[in-house]
Amino acid sequence: MTPRTLARTLLCTAVLAGCDAPPPETPASERPPSSTTVASLSLGAEQTVEISETGTGAFIYRQQGRYGSKPVPIPADLLDKGDPVAIWQHLAPTEPVPAALLSARQRAVDAVKKGIVTGAATAVTDQAAAGGDSASSDEVSVTRHELSSSDVFTDGKVPGGGCPFEFFNGSSQEGRPFCPLGSNNKWCMPWRIWAFSYKDRANGAYAAVCTDQGSTLMNVYVGDSPAPVAKITTSAGAWSYVRIAELKVCTWFSCSTILRFKKFDIPYNASVFHFGGAWE
């Protein structure tokens, strides 16, 4: 039985068991958000940053802008720790932290501490992060990684608009190229009409899309849910940079590391786009 089948079976069992009596009240800190976006920031010139809660303990950080603009820097160490409040304070040091963001962070902390993170393939400790001895072989084990795309357009550019591949190929965010090369955990595909990439057990990941024609929809999946945790649309002449970062909860001796299914999926929707990213 796969983790997804098991999750659905447990859900059906819980529903049947709850038919005779109403379920207990869920503490406010554990309730899923009414909206996935818990903080947003406008940078002007049609450039935005959004932080979204996935309900799994992970957060999605999305930046969007027009062709020619650059992503606003977010230090790699902040993204690695995955604390959405610290990232907000870096992006908007003079702005108060949104209440929705504080609540979302608390829900994620509670979920990780209680070990109820949905879709987690495994959880290990990183002793080195807490100042102890280095952990002995707690590395991510890739059980399956697939990448696919459709026929390649030899020329998908829109005269007077669109997103030139030369721009996409030269763009990056904190040293993470929009178009990385070098291993099975990285990909770069220009002028595609559909594409996807997923990994069964991943700690972090990022993807970048720049649309040359039409409007590109990218679905983001985290954990066992069959529904995407985010749907991101990128219009022609614009780019989107999306990072999935797990919140690390540290105790005196160790920090949590959550490995779970993650996927970026761009279905065919009559658009032409460049697509790159990496699993971390």
C-alpha cells in the first residue's frame, strides 16, 4: 500500500469512526488556514513576493516580476532554516509581521514537534546544526526522480514581448540559477509546452518559469495530498521563482529535517515557457 493510499484509507476510517459522535474541537493553532497566502509584499513595477502556508509544515516562497527584473535577495541561510517570520523581517524590516503569518508559523511548529507532519516520508535529526557531532549518514535517499517535457519549440519567442531564453538562462536568486545544469537533481528546459519534475523524498526545492507565449499554470504539490498546495500563473513576459522550504524546528540537541514528496507540474495549456529548478 502506497503512502497516498494509506493516507486515504486512514481518512475514510476516521470519517466512519466519527459518524456516531461529533469530532473533538481542533485547537486553533492546528487548524488549516482559510487561505494559503499568509503574507505578501509589493516591490513596485509589477514585482511581488508572497509567502504561502501549505498545511504540511512547509512554506512556499514565491517571487514574480516582469522580464528584465531581478528577484529580491533572500539569504540562503534563511531559506535553509525555513522560518517564514525571519524571511519576512528580512524582506520588510520596517513592516509589522502579519498576524496570519505568525499563526501559520505556530501551526507549522506545533505540527513538526508533535510529529504529525502530513506526507513526511521520514524525519531525521541534524546534530551538526545544533553544535554537536556531525550526523553519520542521514542523507536524503532518492527513491524516484522523473523529469519529462513535450516537443521542443525551436523558436517560441513573441515579437516585441515574451521572455527571451537569454534572460532566463542568465537569471538567478541567491546563487540558484533559473536554468541550472550539472546533475540529475537539476533541470533546465527552454521553450516547452508542458513539463514536470518530482522527487519522492526531498527536503527543499525550487523552480523558475518564464513565459514566452500565453499564460503558464504551474501546480505545486507537497506531501500526500492529491490536490496541489499552490497554483501559480505566470503571464507572457513575466517570470516566477518558487521555493518550497521546510520549517526546521530545533531543540537543544538537534533540528528536524523533513523529507517528503514534492512536485512541480506544468500541464499543457497552450503556452510556451522556459522551466528550470533543482531538488535540495
